[in-house]
Amino acid sequence: MSQDFRLDNVGMVNREKKISFKFNGKKYFGFEGDTIASALIANGVHLVGRSFKYHRPRGFFGVGVDEPYAILQLDRNKERDPNIRATEQEIFEGLEVKSVNCWPSVNFDIGAINNFLKMFFPAGFYYKTFMWPPSFWYKIYEPFIRMAAGFGQASIKHDKERYEHKYEYCDLLITGSGPSGLASAYAAAKNGARVILAEDKPRFGGSLLTSDVNIGNQTGVEWTEKIIAELKSMPNVTVKNRSQVFGYYDHNMLVMSERISDHLPKTQKYLPKQRLWYIRANEVLISSGSIERPLVFGNNDTPGVMLSSAAKEYMKVYGVLVGKKPLIFTNNDSGYETAIEFKKNGVNPIILDTRSNPSSDIITEAKNLNIEIKFSYVVVAAKGYKKVKSADIAKISDDKKELFNIENIKCDCICVSGFWTPSIHLASQSGNKSKFNEKIDAFVPDKSKQQENTIGSANGIFTLEETIKDAFDKGFDVSNKITEKNNKVSVPTVVEKKSTDHDKFWCVPLPKGKSYKRFLDFQNDVAVSDIELALREGFRSIEHVKRYTTLGMATDQGKTSNLNGLQLVSDIENKVVPQVGHTTFRPPYTPVSIGAIVGREVGKHSKPTRKSPMHSWHEKNNAVFVDAGVWLRPRYYKQGNEGLFEASKREAKNVRQNVGVCDVTTLGKIDVKGPDAAEFLNRVYTNAWLKLPVGKARYGVMLREDGIVMDDGTTTRISENHYHMTTTTAQAANVLSHLEYYLQLVWPELNVNVVSTTEQWAGAAIAGPNSRKLLMKLFPDLDVSNEGLPFMGYKEADLFGVPAKIYRISFSGELAYEINVESDNGYFMWEKIMEVGQEFQIQPYGTEALSTLRIEMGHVAGSELDGRTIPYDASLEGLVSKKKDFIGKRSLNRSAFTSTDREKLVGVVPIDKTTSIPEGSYIVKDPKAKLPNPKLGHVSASCWSVEYDNPFSLAIIKDGKNMIGQKLFAMSPLKNKTIPVEIVSSHYVDPEGKRVRS
Amino acid sequence: MLYINCPHCGLRSQNEFAYGGDATVKRPELNKEISDQEWDNFVYLRKSPRGKHLELWHHISGCRQWIKVERDTSTHEIFKTYKANEAIE
């Protein structure tokens, strides 16, 4: 198809480079620099989608972020990208896009039947219809609504593109490169400030690209190019295009999304697709401009009806005519600029001006160009279904209530201008209240809340001269607060033709006997009649009207519909707009892709992975790893065809019979140092610490202030004022914060320092009856006898030339030792242990065997200390000192904690000695009792006891100690299992603890 | 995202800090006989003021010091920050 609507030698697209793309499977051509919208319009295509509710035909309405209609789905590198605005997406070779919300095609859409049923789809239709019966929701209503709703489909595949985050700091962030943005950036940059200038579009200049003005004896475009070139050359300035500042957050943090590769066929190597900038700015100048307001008339959503500024930009920037028989419908001078541009390009427009007798330079110019102008005229209704074919126009009375002389004239597009709405979104997000400016019939920002100022048309300043002057001043003022350089540049002279008068008219009355739909919100199909209905039904607050009718709730967030909606509500309610108020502006200003928000934190990068120094040894020896917090720990070492169950059983059995070695590097380690360290530990732990001798370790439990167990572990006195504390892997960070809290805030008088040493030490636990023999060979010069290194003893020694620390502590319940060496020597230590241990049948064991060993010993871990247990619940009463005070002690007197039927730790064995009890099972008296079955407690951990070769579990049940010997049932509704069980002591193996002391 | 002036490190982004709750709560002294009510107030009861609030923040990804921050809970304005044991104005 040829580009019938492309003008010769007009516009800024690159005519040298022709680009082909596909729309709904059909091939079209455009030029480099075109958007999908401009390229399609050049090809005469105006039907691109269907509306949300009625499936009415949709074309193009705007030329940028405000576009409510032209939302497409894009395919790029076999990736699907929904919610693409055709007015923003630039074309590239091979681009494929298609229409959404229509089936089977945009030309023939079955859903359009809704359009003829529209009397049945008024505001609140869904609320009123899909109420009863509730059981219909899940199977009937929801699937139906879901099928009918939505603009495009998100990809369900993993997104292979790269997105980046960047943190940036600056003196001044300027959001928008229109006349005010450029002028203030220039003034501030010349005054030495570090400036970031962000422009959403590919081209800088904003309205200067399309308005016929003169700044400092240059055209708007020339002046823009000069300023941008100079800014780019300055080291203190960052200039970014295709970058939308979409959110204004606390403490002057703004977030900007930069589209780096979206306009390219493929993301370039070393570049991300998009980059999210977190910008902390000392000062912000909001120069986000304004958006033209539509005028409301019958069938004003027909393709071919569009904003007059958009029609102008399509001509001046893209060299594209939106129609060849244009009708310009305006209540201010902006429409004249568009008309003159048409005329200059050889097209004869007709202007309908709602004003009766306006005058300005630009109107005179239009008259001199012999453009046909009808004053006090309006468009009553657009005619045509998939494209405007004609329009009913009429003369309107001075009070704007009566229509006369309705006639039909031919046209192929209607360019509307209902004056301008400042984009106050960012100012509003900053916390700024807005105020209503009667002169422009719109809200403008009121007092600045954060370090921000709004300039230019975003602040309701619509004359260029005032805008430029104010922007130069503001740029200087805010920069001078920071740089104090007093370097002021002179303000250029400005020539502009149009005036800023406008008619306070925005909605054409319906002629007698006609019921045209007059739309306010084009994307969500909210018409004047819907708002009227909502108000009749009693909705008063604008926030309620919004939610009931969905006005302004579409992806464009009401950029074009907001004010007209407010006007209507205030007209019906006999109020003025400021009394009605406006709904809240929230970020993001424009849709942001989820990928950009997530950034690089996907897959393995979503959290750090920590590995012990012995990790590569585990890998080489077929370890199967498990996540332990951010650590990777060997769960078991696979031999042959073993699964988890067989391997862990073998490993645990070998510990009980010979000797095993386990990587315990991940345990939290904290150095506690200082003259008051003993006193501090005495306050932190529930048991007594003042008399622990040097060279001895002690097991301790620490509580939160509410009496709940926080963590447990051993702490060893290395020297007089130096203790080595261990914590569980999971709680390491919390325990350090906890200790710092008490040292810094509660007891600052204690002379103690704490620091994490988790990563400084590699740890290996050797456990089993052969462990002492192994230790003798590892440390031949050391006395490792039961007297020389007794249970809970500590020694420092030399491991084949490497300094090592030996703690005689045991989690497995066997004779065991923990050897620590500096992390760099961890691998060496491990290899030596394996090598020397060979003759004692050493095997490495993973976390699964570790669990088995501790469960059958009745040692508690995270599944018992689950944030609900106090020491008494976990059979740890022997560790609770009656004499001294400690963190959380006072809470242990609470009646709930002293009641006799508290759930306490017990052991559970299945009566048949073969059926494993699922973790999480409930313990009940009668499995057939009426539901809800009273629960005695739950199974916290299960294993296969290698000592007795039958299943064994730990459970926390009511009145636990008195239940021992009882026959109860473990029920797992999840696994649909009911298992008869016997309650036994939690100390299933070696209850006297002989082995650890042997 | 808040911008918190750590008295030890200077202005840092909120994501370096962990929130630590009401800074005006004082732990009862050790070994002191107190009523259940007093203990209950210390462990559980917190005001949730709208407006100025003195709160604890822990600079966990920085100097690891606990600091006190006077912040408006509705506007997020930060008026002043203090070291752990600095006198509060």
C-alpha cells in the first residue's frame, strides 16, 4: 500500500530510510522516526482497535502518552508485549503489531453486538448483574468477564530481555523538554548545577516542535536544537530522551523509565531493553506540559475524531495528513494553528469556533489565508461507523443551550480543541494540593510540598513569553540555592501569534429527539449518560462516581477525560468544579513494564547465593543441595541410584556406627568481646554465664522480650574477655541486630563489642564413635582424651600447619567435635578430614542425615522453635535460671505460659513401626470425632530412626509430658492419612546423654 | 523511598536501613519488681501516632548503628536524627 497521506518534504522523519512492518498481518511501509500511529495514518489506516465495553471502532485520538484508543499488542523477537500505545511506539524493520479486544478481527468484531445492546450495559452493569447467586461467580461470571475484558495478553514465557536499575543524584531534575524545560535547564546548567533533563518522546522540544513561534530570532525547532546541543556538551548535564519520569516519591525521589531498545529490532549487546532510574534530586522542576482537552459531542469516539494538536503534530513532525477534508472544532485559538498548517499543505479546512466574535493575530492570519471560519458553530454529531464520513453541524445560541440550522457537511476527520489541561500528576504525587484556575478552567499545582516547582503550561501558563521568562527565572533561582554562582543568562525575545482566550464551553447539547452517545472516557466507554445515571443513583463523591462508572480508570488514567467528567458532575450538581474536587493522582503516570520494575533481580539474581569454602568438594562428590536461607547446603551425597531417603539413612547410620563429617560453615558466628562480655551474655541467655571458665563452651537459649525462644546455640569462652557465639543458620542476622540493639540502646554502659564472623570461619563437625580416633590422627600433638578435651571443652591446635579451633560440642548426640579454620583453609581441612578419616569409615553427611540425628535425640531446631514456643515447651526448663534476670524473663510468668495444658515437646512412634508420619500432622484422640476435631498438637519433625529402624517424630502437644504412653492418632488431612501412634519421650536415643560425654 | 540522615554516615537511602519501632519505649531495669501492667505496656503496647514520632532505625547495610529518627508518620517528613544515646530535643 502506498503512503497516500504522506506529505512531501514536511516533517522530521528520515525519508532516506524506508521501514516495513506488519499490522494485523498486513505489510505496510513507513520511515525511520515514524510511530506506528503516524505510519498507519500515512497509509490511510484509521481503524486499529475496539473499545473496552461496546467494542466500538477505535482509531487514533492523540499523539503521545494521552492516547486512549490505539493500544496494540507487539511481537518482537518472539516475545509478546501488550499495552503498547501506537502513538509512542516507533516502528522498526520487522515490527509486528496487532489489534486487541476484538474477535475475529478488528474489521468484523463479534463483541460489537454490545454496542447495539448498550441500553443493557449502563454504568454499574457488572455490579448490578453479577450479584447472585454467589456460587455463580467462580464458574460462570468470572470466566465470562475475564474473556470479555483486557487489552492484549501478557507473555507467559520467561522474559529473556535485560532490564537495569540505576541510581542517580542531581541538583536539579527537569521533567520534560518543552519550552519551559529547555529554558530552565539552560539557566540552571549555566549556573553550574548538575542537571538531568528528561524527555518522554524521542525528539526534544515539546510544543516547540509544532508551534509557529520565534525565540531569539530563531524558530522553535532551531532554538531547541541549539539549546539541546549546548546542554549535551556540558559535563554537568545529562540529557535523556525516550525517558518518562513517572513517579514522584518521598524525599524527592523520582523514578524514570528509559526505553533504550524498544524502538530497535533487537536489543543491542551490552545494552538493556529498558532502564529504571531512581533519581534523588535536590530540586525538581516539573515541566510536563499540558494535554489538549476534547470537546464532547455525539459519536465523538468515531475514528477520525482527534485532538487538533495531534493532527498538527502528525503534519509537522511526521509529514502525515490525518485527513483531506478536515473539520476543525475549537473553543480557543489552538485549532487555528492546526487549520493554518492544513492550509499550508494544500488542504482546505473548515473551522467551527464556538466563540461568537474572537480576535487575535492568528485568527486574522487564518482569515487572510481564506480559511472558512464559522463562529458560534458546533459539531452536533460525527457520522460514519469505522471512519468519520460527515458531520452534523449547527449554530449554537449565545447561552449555548439551543441548536439552530442543523446541517450535514462532508468531512473525513474532525480535529477538536477544548483548550488545555495542565499535567499536574507529578506535582500531585509529590503531595501538592491543587487549586482550580478559573481562567483556564483547570487545576494547577498549589503550594509545593517537596522541593519542587511546576513551570510552563503544567502550571497553567499558556503564553510562550511568560513561560520562557518564568522558566529562566526558576532555573536560575533553584540552581543558585545550590551552587550560589550567580551566573544569570539573558532571556531571549519571544514572538507568538495566538492568544490564550478560550470559551468555557465543552459539551454540545443533544438536539431534540436524538440520543447520540457522547463519550467522556474513550477507553472505558464512559458516556455523559453514564455519569448522569450514577448521579441519579445517588453517587456524589467524585471518587465514588469514578469507581462506579470507571471514568478515568483505564490505562490512560483519564488524561483526556478527567476534567470533562468533573465539569459534567459539577454542572449536574449545580456546583463549580473546585467544589467537586478531583480524584487522586497516583504513580505511575504512564504504564511501566513489570520487567523494568523488577530489573536484574530475576532467577538466581533475586537473592544472593552463599556457598561454603567446601562447596566445590560437595559438588564433585555428588551432593544434592538444599536452600538454607541464602546458603546452599548439601542435603545428601548421592551414591549410585540412591534417593534422599536411602542416602540420608546411610549417612546417619554411619555417624551412629563409625564417623561422619558435616559442613557446618553456615552456622552464624558472632564474636563477643569486652570486659563486660560475661555480664552481657548473662542477660542475653536464659542460663547462667558468669562462671563459664576460659576454654569451655556452653549451650544457651535466648528469648525475645515476650518470652518466646528466639534462638539457641553454643558460646565458647576463648579468652578472658572474648567469647565465640554460634547461632542457627537462619537467625544469624537477627541475633546480631538483637545484640546490637541491647548494647547500643538499652545497656550502653556495658563495654562489649559484637561482630559477625560467620564468613571468617569454615566449620566441619565430625561425629560418631570413631571421631576421637580421627581427631587423634588429625592433631597428633594434642591431648584429645575425655579428660584432656572433655564434653563442652575447647582447644586450639595446629592442623597440618593450619591453625584450627576445636570445640567438643554435639548436635547429633554422638561423641562429636567441631573444627573451625579460617575460611581460606576450609577446603584443605575438609580434604584432610576425608583423607585421614578413611580408615575409620568416614562419610560426609548432609542436612537430611543431620536432621535425622537430631530428631531421634530430641534436640530442638527451627521446626520446634517456631516463634510460638517458650523454653518450657521444648523441654529446656533446665536452662532457665531462677536466680538472675534476663531478656524476656518477666514474660515467662504470663498465665498463658504457666498454664498446665500448654503444648509441649514429645516423641511419637507409629504403632505399626513402619508408617512414616507426615510433618504437620495433627495429633488427635479420636480420628472419627465430629469436625472440627479437637487438636492436641502437631507433628513438628519426622525422620526414620536409624537407631531403631522405624519412623520417629517429634510433636508438640497439649500437656505433653503426661501424655507419654498414650495411644493417639496422627491425622494428615493433606495426605489423607490417619496413623495410630504412641506418645513417647522426645529423647528417643540415649536419653541419659552418655555418648556425648563418652 | 525515604532519605535518612544517619548521624554517623550522612544521607542514605531507606533501603540501607531496617525499621526498629517506637524509640520512646524504655526497657524496665533488670531485677526490678514491676507490675504485669507495666511489663505489658513495655512488651506490647505502642502508640500509633499520626504526626511526629520518634522511632528507631538500624543502619544494617551501613554502620550497623541503631539511630533515632524523628519522623512525621503521615507526611514522612524527617525533622531530625539522633545517635542512639544522644539527648532528644
